[in-house]
Amino acid sequence: MGSSDDYKFMEIRDAIASINQKVNLIGVIIEFGFPRRTKGTDCFCAVKIVDQSHQKPGITANIFAESLEKLPHVASAGDIIELSHVTMKTHQGEIYAVFNKKFSSFALYEGKDGSGFLPYDVSPKFRCRDLDKKFILSLRDWLVGFELDEGSTNFSFVRDLKESEHVNLIGKIVYMCEDANNGTPAFVWDGTDAQPISIDTKLANEVGYVHLLGPLVLPRDILCTLPPVGSILRLIFDKGIEKQSLSMLNTGKWMKFMNVLCEMQVGSFQIAVTTFSKLRYTSNEDNAIQLRQRSYEERLASVLGRIPFWSFPSPSPITEVDHNNEPFATLMDVLTYSKVTAKFKCIVRVIAIYPLQAKDFRSPEGTYRVRLCLEDPTARIHALLYAEDGYKFFGGYPSIDTLTRKRNKLLGVSASEKNEASRRNPPWAQCCLKSYYLNKQDVWGSRQYRIFGTRLVGED
């Protein structure tokens, strides 16, 4: 491109025919990777762009800079990027643009109509020109009716996730942590229930397991802002991704995550964004997002909507409750209920018990005092089985052998496994819960939970 053409923009369809030439491009970002450091001294990120002339599959621009600060900080897929003096290259049949840190420049603009024409991020060599406004306005007008053709791309639901799999996931960012030093910058949700986890552990070593609270160790005022149905998963960033990438996530916004890794942490799924993950353009009218939102709203309106998906068609018959006509609540409902003291009926799994040995379930005076760790797709809580409630639950004062069999049934331990290392899958069971407080001066801070009106049947 000669000096007389320095301000001329090419449409993408023309640029892909200009191999080894420098061109100026302006397009809508439909997919972008997270900034990272290369194995050398540079920093790198990639963006895929489209325009009216080339809507599928788009072209990728590989952008290099001396530091992470000098890379484009894309706020959202669907924003507009202006690229000047980038070189068109081809490799293994794929055509892409290369941004050279010595002479290329970029500018980022909001993709929303009516956002003005001032870029929110520019490179040091960028020069603003009045001509740019014409192209930005044209792209914004076109973007209003644009629907991304995703071809054969498959997106998983949270309920489909399996450990150690790379997936494409559509999820809503329901909470961003102000202090991400705990390693969890955000939480993601899609309205469906994650699969229950088989616990791979030696039963005799599980004394400490009961103290783990799982993924949602958050203050109550924050929990009250979260949806009461559907699993909420931690969204973490791999070590290779810089913290400034958090600016790409927006609370309350549905997002498409490409090639993220499903991991296991403290017996719960979490989603890891790696250096190979990308974010893809998402419109509010996207059919896949509308489907997820509509399914969630229908579930909330249903009488059976609070029942864990994985307990259908009915929970295990190992327990019976006194309040059969009461509606079910999720553990998130329990945690966020507006009153300190209340009663609930839930379907849960007992994932841990303390003390572990049945001979220790009662005090020397004969009073039951057992602590259970309860789990459903929305949360985990600790609940006490105490005194007469324990008497009712265990059917009086059975022998230690009978109590042990009841314990094993509750925890999903088969008779042949005993204390050996094994994978166990606790059954879904009904129980009645009541909340109470220990300190009148701090009723919410001292709130506790007890199981009542529930009987563990069989194994007598």
C-alpha cells in the first residue's frame, strides 16, 4: 500500500486477496483471546473480526506488543476495532492479519449504536481521522441485525459438564469478586444443575471433609443477589493469563466461552479460562441465550422447579418427612430466606458426617449430636441432628452395627466397601430443615440449621 493510500480502509473480502501487503481494516470483533505473554519477550492477543463484506468465518488479527498494557483491552465481543498498517499473511490455508508493534496501530470503539466516536483504547501510534466515523457508524447500523453464523459449534449446558473436558459454554456472570486474590474472580451460571459428584476418598480420612463449604463461601448479602435455582460455578483464570483480563467480564451479562476447561475443586465443578480460551460475540437476542433464560423462568414458575434435576423422577425412598404437602426449597433459598428462623423441606445429598464413627453419634449422656454436610445443586450447608430429632431420624437407639449401616446408606457407601478407598455417590433424600440463631445480638451471624421431622428408613 503506497503512502497515498495510508488512510484508505479495505473491506475484509478485498484484504484477504492482498497477501503480503499492508492494509487498513475496520471490523466488528466476534471472538477474542485473552492477553498473554509469549515464550519470547513480546505479549500477544488475537481478535477475529467480520464486516458486511465477509461475515463468515471472519479473519483473525494477531497482535503483538512490548507489554500487556500496549495490547488492545477489548471490553466486549461486538465492539469495533480499527487496524492500521497490518500485514496480510497466509499459513496452512488460513489468511490472517499481523499487527507489527513497530508500525501498526489500533483503536477500539464500543459496538453499541449511539456510543459516540471516541475510542476507549488506542495504541501509541494511532491517529484519529474524521473518515473513521463513517465506517464506525456503518458497522454499528449493520450490527443491529447481525446474527453470528456459528456453524457446527456446540455449546454445553452446565448440566452436561464432565471433569477434565474442554468445552464451549454459554453462561451468565452472576457475580464478580472485588478482591480476586482468593483465586476466584467470578461466578458463572446458566440455570441448569451440575451433575452430582462421586466422592473419591477413603471414608476413614473424611473427618476434615465435613468442614468444607464448597464453591459459594460468600456473604449473605451477596448470596441474596444470586439465582435460587441452578448451579453457580467458580470461574477461574489460568496462571498464564493476566489479572487485567477480568475487565472483559461483565456482571449480569451472558457470555460465550470457547474452549474452557472443566475442573474439580473441593468436590465441585469449576471453569478454568486458559491461554487457549476465547470469548465470542453474543447478542441479547441470541437464540441459545433466550432458550436458557426462558427455561430458567419456566423452572421458577413450576411447582417442581426447586427439585434437583438429577433426583428426578423422585428422590431416594431412604427418608420420610412429616411435611409432605410443603413445597420444596433449594439450599440457596434456605441461605437467603428473609427471616432468620424458618422451616423448609429440601432434597439433598449427605456428603459428609461428623463424627464419622456411629459409636460417637451420642454423647456419654445418650444425646444425639451429629453434624451433616448437605449438598444440592445450588449450595452446601451444615446441619445438626440433635437430641429428639436424632432419635427420630435414626429410629431410637439402635445397635452400633445398625447405626453404621444407616450411616453408610446415607453416605452412599456399599456394604462391601466399609472403610476402604472407594468412589461413593450419596443418594438424593428428602429432609426437613429449620433455621435458628444462637446470639440475640447477632442473629444473622449466629444463624444455624437443624434437621427435624425426618426419618431414615430401613436397615433396622
